[in-house]
Amino acid sequence: MRFEEAYEGWNKGWLTQAEAAQILGMCERSFRRYLARYEAEGLDGLIDRRLD
């Protein structure tokens, strides 16, 4: 499942943050971090910046 699909499920109340994170194979804290970056910057916010 792509992040956008998990985000939509969470945003519509179909999934909890914990469920969405588990589906994506990450911890709930990471999902919350991705949420903040996605809401602020869209898909560009999800790009790994560690290599820059």
C-alpha cells in the first residue's frame, strides 16, 4: 500500500494511525512524522533527505 492510500484511510477515519503505520511497515511515530511532512509539502516532503 502506498502512503497516499494509508493517509486517505486514516483521514477518512477508516484506519487508526497505528493501523496505517502497521500496513506501511513502520512505527506509529514515523507515520506521524510522515503525516506532518506530507501535509506541509505533499509528496515532495516524503523524499529521503539524508543523502542531501
